[in-house]
Amino acid sequence: MIGGGALALRAGGVIAATVAAAIALALLLAFLKFDQKLLDVAAARLGLVAEEVRRQSETGLALGLELAELEDLTGVLQRAAQARDVVRIDVRDERGRVLFSSGAGGAAGTPGDMSTVTVDAAGRFRSRINGDALLVGVRLRNGFGQIVGDVAVHAVLTARRDELARVRRELATSAAPVLVAALAATLLAVALTVRLTGGRVGRDGDEKTTDDALDETAGHLHLTLETRLAAAVAAAEQELAGSTDRRAGGPPA
Amino acid sequence: MNRDPVRTLVFRLTAVTVAVLLALSLLASWSALHSFERVLFPELRAKAAAVAEVLTRQINRALDYGVPLDQLPGLAEALAQEAAGHPDIARMTVEDLSGRTLAAWRQPQARLAGGEEDIIAPLTRGGVAMAQLRLTLDPGWLARASVDLMLEVASELLVAVLITFEVLLLVVHLSLGRINALRHTVSLAEAGDFRGAAPAAAGELASTAAACRAMLDYVNHRFAGLPAAAAGRFRFRHPDAPALPPPVNLTFLRLPVFLFCLSEELSRPFMPAYAQGLAPSAPWLPVDLAVSLPITLFMLVWALSQPLGARLSVRIGRGGLFAAAAALAAIGLAMTAETQHLLGLLLWRSVTALGYGLALITAQGLVVDHTTRENRAGGLALFIGALLAAGVCGPVAGGIIADQAGASATLQVGAGLALAAAATLFLLFHRTALSVPPPPAVAPGAASSAAVPSVAIGRLARDLRFGALMLLSAVPTKIAATGVLFCLLPLLLAEAGADKAEIGRTQMMYFLAFIIVSPLAASLSDRWAARRGFVVAGGLATLLAMAPIGLLGGDMAAALAIGLFGAAQALIGAPQLTLVTQIAARLQVTEIAAIGWYRLLERLGGALGPLLAIALAAAWSYRAAVLGIGLLCGGSALLFWLLYRGSPSPVVGDEAGDVNVSETQA
């Protein structure tokens, strides 16, 4: 087929590349959504820990005590810090200074930056992820509704990281044969399609019409285009046979 | 039946792509989801266990104070309060040791799992079990999360298919370029014109091309000296004279237009929210106005750029203008990504709009330059097809990119695409095809005054039908398009908690429905000669389409409404344009002038859309605003019908009435 082999190759290459890219992107998208869902679930779980500490803190604040006077919070924090993945829980004042902490030397800890945070759908807590480190925070309000500090739960999602790595390995393992199959199936299908589309033969030996351009791409250009042009030249010669400015010679063989 | 074999081949190859993509993506996605659920479900159980622990501690405290469980006030409310924000929990119950339910809370629409997966925590007083707290997870939550994921993957696949189609069209036409050029030369020769050229070729085509060249040289050598009268219908060229250039293949215009429109469409899902985020930088401006102004300014500058584009083309050529427009759009998008102030956003959106308008009018100009009246509809259809394909792909892709990388990164990607569009245009078109356009031909016998713009607008303005068509159909339609699709919908969905990818998918439904319905509406309205009927039906259908948003709730309502909205607008587009051309013929105004004023008024309506939408939303709510705009379209359509009910069609037996240019929002 005139241009058929090259056409099939180019078209097949384009389609195969697109199919492979689309499948790979689809899997990547699915993985990213799954990662986000997993993170949301983990953040929601740790948000419960922060909420519990908040409740107990605000009970004391409602009695008129200052945040720094709630000495019982250390015990509360140590109990709450036993939750899975929690590394440390801090209670900070409105300037970000750590007042109480479940971790050793935590009171001298540096305030964490909550400026780039995500708020959960219910608006109860804020979270920020940095690699495997998750920081979940809730604001503390006194009896007048004023913000007097916040609770910051520091967690490391090691289990999540391991699970993600395992899922990623599984995806890569299962995706590789799918992509190879995609490439092979695509190239085969394209080659067949181009051949079938360009390889139609006139039925019952019928003369192909000049409008049947498909046949022109089927490797029969020398039977169609050349024939048509020769016919056009012959028609012009016949009609102009009486012209005065005739020259000797005939059409090339 | 004559069919374009190239288009047939491209459609078949696209079908192959769809089949392979669907089959293998489904397989890959199913396998991936299986892996995800195995990991996610235990995490959900761990979270539910944490909820149970919190509740248990609270209830145990009350039990330790000696309060009997069945007399504990607010138990059900406490369950509900704790369940808020945990949509995966279907039910929580407090049961006594005999299993009798003392207090319960249930998610209204959740299914209940069998019971074997329930989380049970004992409620104790002094270490002695008094009752139990039971949490039941919603198995449908995971399924719904999976459906969300599958929808996102499906929309990504749709984008891939459309992009494949565009690239395939280009690849196939490039591959067959020389063959098509030779076919064109032979067709010319059959019509008596032997001035064409046989292109140089390699491979299998070489011998055929050489043979054709030899025949053309022979016949031109033999008859070039004939006087024109003797030659009759035949045309020859001197063997040394340059051959006629092959016709410009306008298919090559699709990819640059697609890329350029895509650059702007990427920002559709998040632009109103983006403006809302910058509103605090200009506290003297009401927030509602801050949200609508960028879109309004964009539409306004776009509208006003159209006549400017036509004049600039004449000075610097189509190619130069497209390049300049793409550069403007790229700068506008890049600076929009970087700006931290609302006034900066307004400035750079205006710059982007200027580039956008100039580029699109240039592209349309290229179609006009290289088509005749007979095939112009086909040329414009290529252009419109690219625009609509970008409308489908852009919001989806933009939403996904914005969710993963942020709005600024998405805008930067758009800037890159605008520049890529210009580069593609210059790669695919010869320099001569992009040069200064020829002056417009005046049809024989046409009144020269019809070409003068002031005369044209004067006649159009005095014509009641044109005025009614504009005020009661064109303008309300565009108000609805920009007000609802670009302004209210993203805000309404964002308020309901949808992410940008979901907003993009919903917006995509409009363009999908438009693509499907528009050709059918154009064809039927011509066949039945019922253009006014279609215009009225489209207006009323717009009102019906807005009803699901205003009256129903839920995620599907918006997608359904927007799909119906797209279908309704598709009923209007082509018939409305045909009515304009009919009126132009009756008033002896050039089609170009009439369509130009029609587009300008339409775009002014588009500029008004966001302002009206936000004003209604501020007065009532987003849903009420959507319904209000629907009422505007429905009421205007009804009025249009009442005004012209029973009157004869604008032109009887006029060929202009046969024009079926399926232009839409271009």
C-alpha cells in the first residue's frame, strides 16, 4: 500500500504511545487518589486524638483557668500519645510556645508551622503532611470563644509509607504486563485497520470510480492517478485538436 | 456515497484506540482498586475504633458517676456529634447486655454491612461491663469512593481519546500529504486546469509522481502558447512558470486551535474560586463583584478584540498575529499564576482575553482565506470541532492538574500550551498560507453600501427581527453560558465540597452534550426549516435544564443539569446563526458584517452573565441564581415565540437560508 506501511507505523506509534501513557496516567491518578484517601483517613483518626485533648483542655479553660495553669494536661497528653503512629502531642499558647508536651523536653520544643494546612471537611481540625510526618492541630478556645492556643499532634505514618510502597510495587508489577499488552494489541489492531481500510478491492471486477480514493491509497496509484491524468490529457488533446499552435510529439510512454 | 477516506481511517483508528484503552484500563483499574481496598478497609476500621474509644471514654465517665445509661440525656446527640465528619460510619448504637438498643444514630443514606465487620466496645462502670457500643461501617462508602475514582479515570481516558483523535488526524494527513497533493492536481486536470504540480516524492509514490509530472510538462509544453479563447475551458502554464500551490489543508489548523483553546479551558474549574481567594487583597470591592469581574472582563475584552483582530491581520498577516496573540495569552496566563492581588488578576485576565480573541479571530480568518463559500461550512466545522474538543478536555485536565499541583501550576501549563499552539501553527503551515489575507471579494451586484459597517449596523438596528433575536435569544443564551457554566457552577460545587477534578468533569458534560446534539440540531432545523422553533425550544429547554440544580440536590443533579444545559444550547447555536444570515440577506447586509455584530452582541451578553449571576446569588443563593437565569432564558424564548408566532419566515426561497454553518460559541 502506498504509504500504508509507513502510515501504519506512524499511526500505530502514536496510538500505542497514547494508550500506554493514558493507562499509566490512569494508574498514577488512581494511586494519588488512594494516597490522599489514606492520608485523609489517618488524619481523621489523629484528629480524634487532638479533639479529645481539646475537650479536656477546654473543660479546664471553661472553669476560668489559664492555659498555662492546666498542669493535669501532661498526664492527658501522655495517655493520648499512646495512640498508633503518634510521636508527640503539644499544647501551645497563641504565640506558638509549647506549654505542655507528651514528649521528653517537649515544653522547650519549637512551634510547628501550621501556615500551610489543609482543613478537614467538617472544619474541625487542620493537618499538614511533610513526607511521612503528619501534623494535626485543633484550636483551643476559652469560655469567651477566644483562641488561646492549639493542640498539635505530631505523627509519623510509617505504616502508611510501608503500605503505599507495597501497593506501588503491586501496581508496577501488574501494570507492566498490561502496558506491554496495550502496546502489542494497539500495533496489531492499527496494522489490521490500516490494511483493511486501504486494501479494499473492487467487487466483481467493477471498475473503481475516480472518487474511490481509498483504492488510491491501496497501492494502485499507478492504475488510478496516472490513468486519470492520462485520460485528462487525452481529452484535452482531443478537444484542442483544431488548435493552431500544435506541436509535434506525443505523450511520454 | 462519497466519504472522505482519510476521515474514515482516522475514525476507525480512534475506535481502535477507544476499544484498547477501555479494555486495558478497566483491567488495570480493577486490579488497582483491589489493592487499594485491601489497604484502605483496615485503616477505616482503625479510625472507627478510635471513634468508638472516644465515645466509650465519655460514656464510661458518666457511668462511673452512677448515671444509668437509659437515663443519660443527650446520648443520641452525642453519637450524632461524634459521627459528623465520618461518612464511612453508617450507624452507631448503644445496646444493653441483652442487645436492646438504648440510643442510636444512623446515616440517612448509608447501607449497613452484615454485622461481622462491626466494631464493638464495652461500656463499663468500675471495670464491670454494663452495655456495649456498636459501630457499623458503610460498605457503600468504599464503593462510592471507588466510583469516584473510576469516574475520574474514565474522564482522563476520554481526554486521552480526544487528544489521540486530534494527533491521529494530523499524523494521517501528514502521511498522506503528498498523495493528497497529487490527487488534487489530477482532479484539477480532470476539470481542465493543468497548472497544478506533481510533488516530489520518494518510495512507492516516486514513479507515479514522476509519470504525472512528465504528462503535465508535456501537455503544458504543447498547449501553453494557445490564446485563452482557443484554450476554452482549459488552463495551461508555461513550463517554466511556477505551478499552482496545493490547497492549504485546513485540518492542520485543528491542532494549534485545540492547544490554544486548551490553554484557557484548563482554568475553568477553579477561576471563580481563584478570584475569591484574592478578594481580600481589595477589601474595597465586594467579594461577589470580585468573583465575577475577572470573567466579565475576559468576555468583554474578548468581544472587543474581534474587530481589532480583523484589522491587525491585514497589517501583520495571519501568522504574525497568531504568534503575537499566543504570546499575549501566554504572558497573561503566566502572570495570572503569579499575581497576588485582585487588580493584578483583572489586568492579566484582560491581557489573556485579548490574546484569546485575537488568536481565535485569526484562526477563523485562516479558514475564510482558504475556503470558498461552498466549502466554508466544512472549514469552520474543523475549527469549531477543535474548540469543542478543548472544551471537553480542558476542564477535566485542568481540574486534575489543579488538584494535584495547584492552580498556579495549572495556569503555567496553560501558558506553555499557548506558546506550543503558535509553534505548531508555524510548523504545519507554509509561510505563504499565513501571510496577509487578500481583500474581501464583493459579490457581483451587491450594494457597495452593504459593506460599510455603519450602514450595516444601522439596518440591523432598525430591524425588529434582528433586535428580537439578539435581545430575546442570543444575549440570554450567552448570559446563561457564562453565568452558569463558568461562574455559578464552580462556586456551587465547591461550596458542596467537590474538588476541582469533579468540577471539571461536570463542566465537561456541557461540551460533550453540545458535541453530540449540535450536528443533529443543525441538520434537523435545516431539514424542517424550523430555525425559530429550535431557538424557542432551546430557550425553554435551558429553563428545564436548570431545574435539577435548583430543585434537586446531590452530585448527579449538577452533572445531569449541565448535560441538559449543553444539549439545550446546542439546539440554539446553528439555527440562530442561520436566522442571522437570513436577516442579513433580507436587509442586503453582508453576512460577515451581520455575523460580526451578532458575535459582538453575543459576547457582550457573555460579559453580562457573571455579573448577573453573582448579583442573583448575592440576593438569594447559588441555586436560586441558576433558576433565575433559567427563567430568564425560558421567558425570553417564550416572548420570542409570541412575537413571531404565525408570521412567515424571514426570507422565502433564499439560498442564504440554506447556509448551515454550525458555529457555536466561537
